[in-house]
Amino acid sequence: MHQPAKRQVFWTIGILAAIVLLSIASLTMGRFSISLQEVWAVCFPGLSDGVEVTTNMKNTIFNVRMPRILLALLAGAGMSAAGGAFQALFANPLATPDTLGVATGASFGAVLAILFGLSSFWVQSFALAAGILAVLLVYMVSMGKAGGRSSIVMIVLAGMVVSALFSALVSLVKYTADPQDVLPAITFWLMGSLSGTGWNTLLFGAPFILIGLAIIFLYRWKLNAMTLTEEEASSLGVNVRQVRAMVILGSAMVTASVVSMCGVIGWVGLLIPHISRMIFGNNNQRVIPASMGLGAIFMLVIDTAARCVTASEIPVSILTAVIGAPFFILLLRRTGGIRS
């Protein structure tokens, strides 16, 4: 086996092992401490003796921590893959999952539901619907005259316009919200949090993330051709319009679903794909899967820290910026940038 292949296998095994071990460790951490023996006894009652299992333990593990850990893994993998896909699709290292205004649109839907005092299910539903609406608006705005083709520049510009529009609408909702009750709830939601995650939340939102990830994963090798001009990519047998539409669709599904469940979480979709490229190079066949694994690890660590560091939970987006930015700078200094 060649050295690059050995290195890739080593990193793959390491990432998968880290996900499993960190997930198990996260089950034991929190304000209600549970030992590894107790976690084993709760999960495998027939294979453990001498450990007393309480109803509180079962509820904490199965109904509080497990769905939250799964959401952290899915959100991290989804946002990282979407960010990596957009960076390749738009040939822009600063592209993020919100380049087309999906996260901002989903935020507007959520804060509108919060303003109306709706339940968490409707907050999630409004956010998903508004995120999808944002993508449709971008598509409509970016189309040329008489339904002509949309270029990458037009798509990005349309995304900026739609994002600015929904950002203004979010500000309008915050302006009209009750400052004593509703406004704090909106502000905290916009800062991003995985608290309150349950199986019902995952059941509704996880399929969109999984379908979006599957689309991005299946088209990952074609993303290498998208860095070329449209004529060059077409000469290689790549259907540029189809790849562009499918990658945008998959990334939009992931971003809208994550925002609907977690709120706005920055940095993950920008930071993790760059780290993946520093480790694996610029081949998107390796970068996209690596981004999924590293993003899942990063998000799980951040969320575990958010609920364990202080008595009151820290918003996730604050930690992603505080931890992610210095870590990114350190990697840039040590590696000298993205490897070719």
C-alpha cells in the first residue's frame, strides 16, 4: 500500500474511532454525572451485574443525551459537508453553508414562529419552510432573461441579496417582539443551542440532513471539475447545470434542517473543510467525507463543552467562534495554508 493510501486509512480509522469514543464519553458528562459502568448497565442491562440502574439514569441517557449527541454529530457533519461543497462549487474559500441565504431564511421562519408563540414543532417547521423558500428565491433571482441560465456569479449575488432581505426581516421581528419575554427567547435561539433536543425533533429534521449528505457525497468527485470553466467541465462529460443544482439542493436541505433544530451555528462550515484540505489535499473525493467526520467530532466536542463548562449552558455559536478561530489561525501558521 502506497504511503498516501496508508495515511488516508490511518486518518479514516482515527476519525471513526474518535467519533465512537467521544460519543461514549459525552454520555457520561453533564451536571448529572454517570459513570461508564452505569452507562453500560443502562444500555445493556442483561450484560451487567451489581450496578443499580435508576429511572433518572435511563431518562438522562436515552431521552436527553443520546438525541443531543446524534444531533451534534449530524449537524457537524452536515454543515461541514455543505461548506466544503459550496467552497468547491463556487471556487471560493470563504463560501459557507449560508452563502445562498438558507440559514438566514430559516432563522426568519423560526423567529416568526417564536414571535407568534408557537410550539417547538412549528418553530422547526417554519424554519425549514423559510430556508427552502430562500433557495427558491435565489434560483428565481439568478435566472437570466426569459428563463436563461444562471451563472455562478449571479447565484452568489442573488444569495447575498436574499440573505440581506431575510436578515432585515429578522431584525424587524426582533424590533416588534416583546422585550421582556419574546425578544430574549429569539436572541438565545439565534445564538444556537442543542438544548431541548428530543427524538421527535430528530425524527422530523434528521431525514433532510441525511438525504442532503447523500446527495453531496454522491456528487463529491464531480466537484473537482466544477473548479474549471463551464466549457472545460462539460468537455470532461460533467453536466454542470445538474451538478450545480443537486449540490445546492443537498446543501440547502442540510443547512435549513440544521438551523431549524439548532439555530444559527457559525464557523463549522468554514473551518472544518479547510482543516480537511490541509490534511487530505484538495481532492473533494477525500475532502467531503473527511469534512463529515471532522465536523461531527468538532460539533460533538463543542456541544459537550457548552453544557458542561458552566452551570448555565453557553450558546454553541459563541464557543465555535472562540475555539474555532484561534485553532484555525494555529493550523494556518503551522501548515502554511491549504495543500495542493
